[in-house]
Amino acid sequence: MRLSLMSAAAVSLTLAACSQPEATPPAETPTASTEAAPATVETAAADWNALNTQIGKYPNETKLLEDSAITADLKTLLGDKFDALTTNMQTQAPLQKDGAVLFTSGNKQHEGGVNAAYLLIDPATKALEVGLWEGGKLTTYKTAGSNIAKPKDVQTLISNAAG
């Protein structure tokens, strides 16, 4: 009998709760999204630093150009020349490091010196520099306000292409 009374009471409370209007909890979404934004920025910075794990690997293998922490900035920097970069990096060197600068270079298959490219990455300042040779003419694209020191290998590449 006692179990029946408790069951009946539970059913009554459940039904009573169903007929009550739902209480709306106070909105806390703005606070949550405000706090989430810095985490996103920290994640993006961490992603740039994670590029160090790709040293010694080929950009095609790691999708450095197509799907990494730098891809969006690279596409913004190059605009419609992004496709020329990917084409001119068909044959490529692995990602290397000189001081704080990560770099790689490459060329279009069978067209080294005429259609080639280099990429400099400074994870600390989130800056990029791309040197793009098209038809033997070098055009340089840099993150505004940046001045990334060129590693000796890149200096040699530029010097050899000019000579």
C-alpha cells in the first residue's frame, strides 16, 4: 500500500510538472562566447607553433599549403595566386627550420628556375612570406609589416635564379 501511494504521488508530481510553463534560465550565452574567443585565438597561435612538428616532412604529405594553420592566411595573402603557389610547389623540399623561421621551396615539375616558389613562416609573429617565380619573374608577397629573415638556402635560391 505504501508503495502504491508513493507511485501515485510520483505520477501526480510528474503530471503537475508537465502542465507548468517551462522556466527559462537566464541567458549566459554572451559571457560564454566572450570567454571562448580568447581560447580560439590561443588555439590558432598554438596551431602555428604546431607546425614545428612538421619539420623534415614534405608539405604535400602534411597538407601544409592546403589544410593547416597557415592556409587561410596564405590564401588571403596570395588571393588568386594561391593556385600558382601550389602548382609551383609540385616538386618540393621538406619543411626546414633556421632559427625561428620555418621554410620550404619547390618548383613546377620539369620547370625549376622558371616556375618555382619559396615559403617562409614565422610562427611567433604569425607572419608569412612567399616568393613566387612565374615565367622566370620573381614576385614577393609578405604579411603586412613583417620582415622575416631569409634563411641561407632561400638566399641562395634567389641568387641562383637571378644569375
